[in-house]
Amino acid sequence: MVTTRLYGHNQTVRSQPECMVTARLYGHNQNVWSQPDCMVTTRMYGHNQNVWSQPECMVTTRMYGHNQNVWSQPDCMVTTRLYGHNQTVWSQPDCMLCWPLTVSCLSLSPAGLIVFLGMMVGAFIWGGMADKLGRQKCLIWALTVNCVFAFLSSFAQGYGFFLFFRLFSGIGIGGSVPIVYSYFSEFLQMDKRGEHLSWLCMFWMVGGIYASFTAWGIIPRYGWGFSMGTEFQFHGWRVFVLVCALPAITSLVGLMFMPESPRFLLENAKHDEAWMILKNVHDTNWRAKGQPEKVFQVSGDTTTTNEDEFIEIQSATGTAIQRWAVRTLTLCKLMLRNVASLLGPELRLSTLFMAIIWFTMAFSYYGLGVWFPDMIKYLQQEEYESKVKVFHRERVERFHFNFSLENQIHREGEYINDKFINIEMKSVKFEDSLFEDCYFEDIKSTETMFENCTIRSTVFYNTDLYEEKFIDCKLENTTFLHNKRGCHLDNDEENDVLIYLVSFLGSLAVLPGNIISALFMEKIGRVKIIGLSMLISAGCTFFLFLSFSQAAIIAWQCLFCGVSVAAWNGIEVITVELYPASKRATAFGVLNALCKLAAILGSSIFASFVGVTKVVPILLSCAALVCGGLVALKLPETREKILQ
């Protein structure tokens, strides 16, 4: 028997080749066998399986000019050489899709970026169509596109299809926003218009709270899902995508029973339909007050245009495809003409001012929306990494790891004939290390990676060690059996709870601002609310220089969200009031598309400075808000303006 010292503990190693060794490693008693383990017996599909480490288990084929090692098991890994490195490729598409759906819903991942791009395109297209085809009709179409592609994205089994479906879902989402404000405003009386539009804005907060709660309750629960064979996987985050589509489905059903905007009908010479809708609204309101119904009267009229006459003339000629092409081309021309009219002499100054306000507000709001949670995660990670344990040139032979490893870095280590069974690896990194004749089974890993390691004659059975966790590694005669399938989110549960909480608090913090802006929108006016809110928000961002802890950042985030939401409400109210009915949805769509562009730029710029400096994000957001606030004070007041 040989006694040695390993990691500060006495180790007992027997010289017999087949005996069991009891040792103490990391404070645990370990039983270590000295057998070379040429054959591993495991339980698979209800039968004992023998897995040999000889290279004959692999089938070597030639593909794209490279030797490919392919195992016959359905859950295996393919090892190949690509770009001068050994690459490991798994067949599960699900593990790729989980990365865009991280805790921070505003993070500019590929899926987040593609949705914002879709919203930008959708706002521009649907806004223009709503002024030509009708608010209710286009809103139904936009919500239908959102629902259909959100449903399809939850079932997508490939990352390319997932991004494609999210793009079109974003197009539907982007179209809903400009249409719904134009549609709702055209049913409201002048003295209550600002207040009720502000209450409508509050439902953005309700949606944020709904998304935060459902994400918190569903995404971390990996068990929420099912599998159909080896190809189709449906896990927790997919359930979350479906649940997020439920409000849109409910709204779609409700809109089927809603009338078209009477203002739009009057603009398009459909007087009888408009009068019937207005009379129905008039009678319903008087009945709700419990008073005798008064005679419905209409004062004034509206002129009509003949812009759509060319479409009707062409409807009686040519084939169906030709008629569809002519109508589509004519519609596009009318939409572009409407967009160009926003820069006409009467609307040029208002459009310029509104573009500046929308851009500066979105740039700061969405930029800080990414910066706040990313900064909190950075502070958490910084604190966690300060407690990391580093091990240099350790050599471990014939050892059984049956305890968890956490927050460790192992450099230039050698692991010979070791077993890693039923353990969790949390924030563990192996650098320039050798694994030979090792066996990994039932491994759950979080932020764990192998970098520039040599892994030789090693078996990985039922683990979640995917290809992205092996960086520049050399795999020799290594077998991967029955890797864990599906989307295993690589997140720390305790940190997840805090990030979900931050998202929830950020959504809830806008409640006071929503209430105050709704109550004072008519008393103070839109212009003053926008200007004061943006200037006070700029002051909140400036005081971020004094935040050095997670609690301080969360507090300033809540204050910023609560103050800035008043500006958002005022911006959306004044946008629908500045423009006539024939251009209202178009203008809102163009400005909202500009808002999404600013959101993409702000998120990208602010996120790039996390962990580098907070001076640039703070100064950029502060300067943008001050600029937008001062420009807002130059806008004309619209609270007593009758919608044209």
C-alpha cells in the first residue's frame, strides 16, 4: 500500500491491480478501482450494453475531403477536422435554439435581433397598408401573421427555420403597434383621448409582467415538454413561446367582432357604414349612462379621394394574376406616395421633430434596457470569479469523482483512468489538460468547457457536454453515447431568479408613471409631459455614475423606467394627433420603424461597453434624452385638436 498526499489530503493507494482504493479528494471519501476498464457495462434501453474503447467501434468515411468518424448510435457525436481544428457535431437541433432565449429578453442575440428587424419592416409596411385598406382588416392580418409564425417557431427543429419564423412573427408584431393606436384614437372623444390612449399604453406594462412571470415559471423547468422519437423535441422554452402568443390569439378573436374605424370609412367615401357604426357607438354610450337616448346627429362631412379608382377599373380586365399584380403595384405606389407626403411642406417640421424624439427615446430606453441586466450579470460574474479556485499540473489516476465541481480552473492536469459519474460541473474550466481512459456518465454542466485539451480513449455517456464546450480540443478514440437531448439552458439558477426579478421589477416600475401620465395628460398637456419626462430621465441616467452595486443599479433602473414611461405615453398620443386620418397609421409606422432601428443601435452599442466602462453608455443616453426633451418642447400642443 502506498500513501501519498493529494490536494492537501493523505491518499491511500494499493498496489494490487484489481483492488479498490479509498481516497479523500476535495473533502470526500472516494472509491477508486485500478482496472484499465477496457469494457464499460451500462444500462441502455433496458438492456446491459457493453461499450468497448477500441477504435473498431467507429465507422470511418470520407466526406468533403476529410476523414469523418461516425458512430452508429443515434445519439452519438461526429468528430471531424474543420478549419484546422477537431470539430464535434451533434445531431440535436434543439440545443442550438435555446441560446437566443436567455433570461434577458432584450439581449441582442440573433433571435432578438431578427425579431427587431421584423418589427421594423412590419411597422413600415402594415402602417402604410392600414391607411389604404382599413385599420381593423390590417390589424387582423398582422395579428394572424404573428400568431401563425409564433406557433411555427415553437415547433421549429432547426435554427435556420427558427430565425425565419421569428422574423415573420416580428413583422406581425411590428404591424400591430402603429395600427392599434390609430384605430383606438379614432373612436375617442377629444377631451378623453389623451387619458384613454395612456391607459392603452399601460397594457405594454401588463404584457411585460405577463412575459416575466411566464418566463420565470416555464423556461427553467426543463421537464415541461415531450419528445417524439429522436428527431422531434419540445421543451420548456417552446412552451413559453406558445404561451406568449395567447394574448395575440385572444385579441385576434375579439377583433373579429369589432367594427372598422368610422374615420377611415369616411375618408374612403363609405358614409353609410360609417354612420351606422357611429350611431351604434352613440346609442351604446347613452344606454351605458342610464339616460334616454338622444337623436343621433352628425355635423360636417369629409371629402373623398379617387386614388383607388385605378384599382377598381383594372378589376374587370386581364387574368386573376394580372389583376392581383396591378392592385399590389398600385397599393405600393399609394403607400410610397403617402410616406413621401410626410415630408411635404405642412408636415415636414412635425415629422422631423417626431423622428428626433422617437429615435433619441428609443436609443436610450432600449440601450439601457440591455445595459441594466447585463451590468447586473457582469457584477455577479465578477464577484463569482473572485472566488475561483485554480489547480496547476494536478495528476489524478484511477479516481472516482462522485461529487460536484464548482468555480474551478484546472490547468495542465492529467487525468488517467478516472471516473466522473452523476455529478454537476458548474463554472469549471479545463485548460491544456489530458484525459486518458476516463469515463463520464450523467454529467450536468453549467458554464463548463474544455480548452486545448487532449481527450483520449474516453467515454461520455448521458452527458450534456456539447460541441461548444470543447474548444480546440484533440479527441482521439473518444465515444459519445446518448447525450442529453433538447435545450439545456446553461444558466445559474440563483442568478436566473435575480435576472427574472429585475425584469419583473422593471415592468412593474412603470405603473406609477402610467397612472400619473394618464391622469395629467389632459391637464398638463402632451408636450410638457414628454419634455419633462425625458429631461428627468436624463438626470436619472446621469446619477448612474454613483451606482456601484447590484441593488443601486436595480433601484435606478426602476426609477428610470417609471419616469420614462410618461414620455413614451405622450409620444404615442401626440403622434396620432399630429397627422390626418389619411396619413396617421403611415406616420406612426414610419416613426415606429425608426424606433426599432434606434433600439438595435442602442442595444448593440450599450452592450459592447458592459465590463469596459459605464461612462460612454451613461453619457450617450443622457445626451440623447436631453436632446429629445428639448426638441419635444418645440412641438405644438394637440390636446384640444380635433382629429382630421
